[in-house]
Amino acid sequence: MGVLIGSHETVFTRLIRHGANAPEDYLEAPPGQMAFWLVDNWWRLLAECVPSSGPTPDWRLAHDLSSMSGFAWPRMAIWGEGDRIGLSSRSDPTGVVGPVRYLTDALVYIPSDEFARSALSFVEQVGSRGAGIASDWAALKAQLDTLENELADAELSEWRRLEAQLGYDVDEAPDKLLEALGRIGQDYGIAAVAEAALATQGASAAAVLSSEINSAMSQHWQCDLTRTALMVGEIDRTSGEAPWELGEKAAAVVRSLARYEKGPLSNAALGEILGVRSGAFRSSQATRPSQRAYGLRLNTGRKRGEVVSLATSWSADRRFEFARALGDAIWTQGEKLGPITRTKSERQKFQRAFAQSLLCPYDDLVAYIGRDASDGALSAAARHFLVSERVVRTLLVNKHQLARSRLNNSLPPSLRLSSEVSFEEAVEAA
């Protein structure tokens, strides 16, 4: 029986068979195998994003179709970032030895509720006794019933999502770990706890978060992010726009409100926007990156209790982390806790895109460097905008990639920074 996997115009199972002259859109594989895989990995597919350091073998087992044995499934990964699901596939190189060669290179995003509806409909169809598709339809139907009961129970769904965000399969996370994170969630909100879980997956997540909160209580910078966040207003996450687009728009609004619409932001100007002393941006040897798992935006509950605790040492990085904290306050509009991490969730992507555009607007950057993407030009641009060279390079790479949905495009000759785009770079840019 043939299986077609696609999203709108993109067909992930487009392939050419050995000895054939024309491509086809269907894989000859049992739908039941995919249905069981979807149910088994449901919560990790929807709640766990791509790890900050890249896919691990364990992550691939839960997210990559090619981990299923017995048939030549495409090299296709599925993961959740919040309100949307990422779907990516890589083609097989010409000359690959095998029964089929997959042809699609793509990275697309769809709303998570759209994915859930389609996936559940597929599993229900396969698990129907009358359909005669799955040889073990009764076992599949039993698993589907269990999943649907979990989906109908808000508290249990929240528990399952947190398990997945910690990197665990169903019922594998230690109860004490989930209970500890649940207690922190009662004080600071489960959404913020989930962001922290994604950053430090595994058994140490609660201890790390508690340590970071305690550190933030004792060593921090007083600020006023809420004032600016309220002026910007709610972010419309239902617009269909990517986090980077929302981040750019929010940064432009902040610059307009502060009347710094063009050019670099001095420490004094940035301090005015953030409500923090400009001394906060000076390089400091007091904090080493290895000492902190991530930075935090935190409402301590005290008078004027909004603070930021940094995990970076150098001036340009501290400016960027502070800008991310403001981005988080805008994204969440009132949450008491905001982890500032390296994960690839929607929230963290918004933070980074917002900070990039606030400190180094793309149009201003291009106007400054022109067509010169040499190391010297990028270094000069970083000094001009008071950001790290990494921010300049990432902005140029991301902006090019975001104009396309393919994974294998490189920058035009005038702005070519690398000849290949990795999976991690493409996901970060989208």
C-alpha cells in the first residue's frame, strides 16, 4: 500500500525508484508502522524542539521517520516549537544505492493544531477495523484511545508535554523531577518552566532552574522591561508569521517608541529603553559562561522587583542578552520568569530575532557594509552596532535563508559566508 506524506505543495515522499525514469509521490510501506510511530512519539513530536546542539541519536528515534526499520522511509524529521510544528526532509544524493532515492529538500512549518488534527485522523483511519489497513488494528486502537484520553485531560496533557520537553518518553521521567518542576511552575508559570526544561533536559532540570532562580535573586540588574513591553502590546501569534518576523516587527516598534529608528544604539540609549543603568553593559569577569546554564528575566515579587540575571561576560553579549530579556517580556506580556537560553523554541527564536533587529537592524546593516561581506567589513559592522560578529553573520545568513524554504541554498556571491547550510542553521533561521 502506498503512503504519501506532504504539507500543502510540499511532498516529502517524492522519490524515484531504482531503474525508473520518472518520479513518484508514494512510498510502498505499511501505514500501520507509521501510525504506531506517531502514537508512540506523540508528545515528543508536538512538544520537543530540535536540541540546541543538534539532533542526538535519542532525539532522532522520536522525531525522524528514517529511524523506523524495515522500509526505506524518508529522512524526514518532525518536531514542535510551541504553536507550530517543523517538518524537514533531505534528499538522497545522486548515486545512492537503495530501492528508492528521495528527492525533496524542504523545511516547512504548520500550525500545531493542524498537524494534530491530520495526524490523529490518519491514525484513526489506520486503526479502524473496517479499513483493513493495519494488521494489528486492535492494539493501535487501544493506544489511540489512551492518547485521546490524555488529550482530553488538561492536567495530564500538561504533564505529558513537560515529560517530552525534558527529553523523556511517556512515563519515563522521574515523578520527583516532574513534581519539583510543577512546584516551581506554581510560582512562576508552567510555560517558563517548560522553556527551562528544554534548555537543560534530563534529571537535573529542576535543580538547575532552582539554582538559576536563587542566583538571580542575589546577583542581578534592576530594570524596567514591563513599561516598554506594555507599550508594544500583545504579539499576534495567530498571524501565521514566523518568530523572526514577529521579532523584527516588535523591535521596529520599540525603536519607533524610543525615537531611535536608525543606526546603532549607544549604551545610554539602550539603558533608557530597558530602564537599566548603562554600567550593566560593561564587560565583567564576575560571570563566566560555564557558571550559568542560562540567563533569566525575573520578577522577584519585591518592590521594583523586575530584574535580569546575565550568563555572559562581554559587553556586546551582555547588550544582546538584555535585549533578549526585553523581547521575552514582550512575548509573554506579564509572565514572572523568562529563561534566556540557546534552545530552538518559538519563544527563544523570537527573543534572538528581536535582539538582533533592535541592536542591528538588517536594513541599517546592509546600508553600512554595502556589498562587502569580507571579514573586515563584518568586524567593522559589529563594532559600529556594538554587537558581536556572530550577530552580524547570523543576521546575514538567516535573512537569506528566510527568503527561501529550501535547505540547500547558499548566499549569493556578494554575501556568501558559507557554501552549505546545515540542518541546525536552517531551523534556527526559520
